[in-house]
Amino acid sequence: MGAQKRMTPGVFVVLAILGIAFVALPLAGLIQRTPWSRAADVLTSESSLTALRLSIVVATSAAVLSLVLGFPLAWGLSRSSFPGRTVVRGLVILPLVMPPVVGGVALLSVFGRRGFLGAALYDAFGVQLTFTTPAAVLAAAFVSLPLAVLALEAGLRSLDPRLEDAAATLGGSRWYVLRRVTLPLLTPQIAAGLVLCWARALGEFGATITFAGNLQGRTQTLPLAVFERLQTDPDGAIALSLLLVAVSLAVIVGLRGRFLAAR
Amino acid sequence: MSLQIDVEARRGDFSVTAAFEAASSETVALLGPNGAGKSTLIATLAGIDPPASGRIELDGQILDDVPAGRHLPPERRPVGVVFQDRLLFPHLSAIDNVSFPLRARGVGRRRARSSAADLLARLGLAERAQARPAELSGGEAQRVALARALIYEPRLLLLDEPLTSLDVRARTQVRTIVRRELNAFAGVRLLVTHDPMEAMSLADRMVLVEDGRVTQIGTPAEVRAAPRTPYVAELVGVNLFTGRLEPLEAGAGRIVTPEGDVVVAWPAEMEGAFDPVMGLLRPADVSLHLRPPEGASARNVLEGIVSSISMEGERARVRLDTSPPLVAEVTLGSVERLGIREGTRLWASFKAVEVRVQVI
């Protein structure tokens, strides 16, 4: 009858502390190893700033691209039944579980100079995708698209379709209903999808380096810059890593309460 | 100017067939138990679920014609729907909900909002224009939903259980507004309800729906006089007293009708006299006696002659020419025991508390 709180088992307490330590210790190590005297120089260096700028451009473009491509997919998966729907859903989610490097190789085999689309593009327009910023965007979108589809599909399923019926009886065309009813009601899921995609794209490494290469100013995003510096200048790599942590932290703080709060 | 409907509508395994007409400036009630298929018909009339067969025509415009392969989508039908659970848009304020149909038709924001504000004011909601649906009371939300369906002047108004979800106080208030708006509305009015009182107090004609079929069509008086199925008899074959409610001693009142008076229990939430009110008495609550009953608690004792007897299975409906006239439902055994036949002089009695009173 009483609302007495159950005791948390002691084993759980120990494991939970271990869990926290597992996340916190590497972060503490990062901070402890940061060469603070040099950090400012590293972070304000031309190459770091370029990588940061590029990272933000690539992550934002990839997140938007994922949502634009992901919305119709989520719509189809949640609203209509067609043969092979399970296959389509599996296919869409595949990049989430696939090693990113393999994704990069796969992209290369299609859009690369000798890939069947890449070759056609080159022959027709003289356009080469590989080693360009759009290639970095494609690589990041490839791995973040599943997150957009999952977030939007969950949102569409939780939406009462009768609200859209009601909007139609009130004279709303399909586009008008989509614009004024469906999308506004999906705002939380769109925002969540955008943030998830953005975060995933920001950290993307394997597919990017495989498909887009590691060219400073064009495809070298922050994770790639960290990796490169690690071979020549470990201290600089640590300072750059800290920058990535700071950006991620800023996202979490920005989201505070909105999506992190327990439902 | 009218609605002609002759369709079969399906939803899953369930199917409803209905054929009836409704004239402009007439309120027709679709009355039936829950699950009879009323909401399915609403969805079909609104164009959300196309019919499986048949046609629907409104003022000469074909909304559905299955044999000819014609179906007008919901957004192009001149039909306004007030849904049972209202379906207000949760992300829009009351005024933006009401503006929605105008905005969807390309009316500018300012003009749409000013029309919506006028209509909300007419429905007594001027103060609540900026409120979100979640902040509205049931009665307020119902009025916003009504305003939203009225604002684009549809030619067919569909009200699905407009009073069902409301508490007693809100119901009285919203009923008055719904009645006023129904009377002012120029097109065909279709009211879906499972409440016979609501149907009889708001509708000119009733279409009874049971198990996916129309079982009877007629004015409330016609249906009450000659209910065609046991369900209809149970539901609307009731005694109805319409008139002015006057207070008697504490806790009691009197409904004064042109045909005679009836003593009723005073409704708890009311004060002062009311005009008009409706008193509802189930025929099964009327007792019949061969001699004037003595020492009974019943406040109403009326003398009259049996004008007709009709049998329904093991029960008989006995009509008496008392003032006001009454229908009593008794068992066949009682009819035989008392020797009741047409022309028998009887006394009918019923308690004041058995009359359900409602302001209309």
C-alpha cells in the first residue's frame, strides 16, 4: 500500500559506480593530459579552426539531408504497407550496425571514379565526388540516416491520424495538412532526429576517411584531424579531442531537460 | 436543397447500410446504441472512409457515387464535422483552430482571425481565444470545435455526440448553444447521439440505427407513438412532458403542460422557474390500478381510459387518455389479471422522483 521506496541492491550500486567511472575516468585523463600552455595555440591554429568549421558544415548538412531523405522513408514505413516493408526497414537501419569503414568502401564502389554512378557523373559532367566536401557530407549522411528514420517513424506512429482526418474535413489539402498539422506536431521528434544525426555526423570517421579522404580544408573534419595529429603531435591531438568533447557537451547542455529528462 | 444518402459503409468486418433523406434547415438525429455504426456513417459522409457501395448527394452535388466511381475527397466537401472527441489541434490556440478552415482555403491570416474572433465571441469564448486546447474545459473545447466546423459555412453539419463527454453543468450550457447554432444554420444538420433525450430535444426527425441497419425513421412524436423495435421502444417509447417548471414545496416542482400537470422532484442544480423543461418517464415506471390507489407514495395519480394496447413479447404497452396522456408498460400477466382492454377505466400512478427533468 505504502509508497515506500525499494532499496537499490548493493551490487547495482557498485556496478553503477564502475559505470560512471568508466565514462568519467577517460574524460578526466583527457583533461589531466591536456597541455594547457599549448592548448590555445593548437585550438586557434589555422588547421584546427578549418577542421572545426568544416566539421560543423558537414555535420549540419548531413543532418538536414538525413531528415529530408528520412521523412518520406519514415512516412512509408509507418503509414503504408507494401510488400518487402521489413526488407526496406532492415536496409535503412543497416548503416547503423555496419562498420563505417565498410560503408565508406561501399560508397566508394558506387560514387568513386570507377563506381558505376561516379563514372557516369564524371563522363557526363566532369564531376568527381571523392575527395570533396560533398563526399564528406554523403559519408556522414549515410551513417546518420537510420537515426533520422527511427526518430521520425516513432513520432509518426505516436501521432493520432484522426487529427489529420479532421484537418482534411476542414478543407486542408494534403500539403496544407502536412505543413500545418503533421510537421508541427512532430517538432519534438524532428528536433531529436536532427540532434542525433548531427552528433553522429560530427563523430563520423571511418566512412569519411575511406570515401572522402583526409584533405585539409575539404574533407578533414575534426575526428580526422585528431587522428592525423595523434601520429605527429599527441599533445595537440589531446587538445583537439577536448574541443570535440566541449562541442558535444554544449549539445547536451543545449538539450537539457528537453530530451534527456526521464519521460 | 437536401441530403440524399443510400450507402453501405464498411469498417473492418463491420458494415452499415443506411438510406434516408434530410432537408435543409432540418435537424436529423441519428440515434442508436454505441457500436451501431453511427460514427462509421459520419466518417463516410465526411469523405474520410469512402462507402463500399451506394451514393451520397448534397444539394444536387454528388459526394459519392460508387457505381460511377466518383468520390469527393474530404477537403473538397462542403461538410463540417464536430468529432466526438473534438480533435482540436493541440499545437494551435483556440482562435487558430477556428481560423484553420479559412486559412486552408487561402484566406489571409488577419481576415481569418477576425472572422474567428467574431464567431468565438458569439459562442461566448471571446476571453479564451488565445488558450491552447489543453487549457480549455470540456464545454469550451466543444464550443471551439463547433466554431471550427461552422466558420466556413458548410452545407452539411455533422455533430457526433456533441454533449456526451460533458459534465451536467457544461452540458446544459452547451446544449443551449448547440440548439441556437443548429437553428441558425442554413444547411442540413445531422446529429449523432445515443441519448434519446438529446435527440428528442434537438432534432426534427430521428433516424434509428441498430446493428448497422436503419430500423425506423420519423419525427420524435411518431417514433414515440409507434416504436418499431424493442430497442426503440425501450429507448424512445417514453412519456415526455414539455412545459414550464414551477416550484412546489421544498424538493418538489410541477411541470405545467398544455395537457395537464405532473409533479416532479426538483432538480438539484436549478433555482427558480424554468421554461421550457422536459420531463421523461419510462413506461415501466407507471403503475396501473383498477381503483384509485390509497396511501401510496406516488405523487402523480391520473385517471383515464385505455385507448390502445400493443403487445411486445411478454409485455404490453397500454396507452391511456389521461391528462397528460400516458403510456404504461406492464406484463401480459397484469393485463389479464386486471382485465385491461380498450375502453377500461384505470388509474395510473408514478412517483415524482421517477421523472427525469432537463432544461431544454
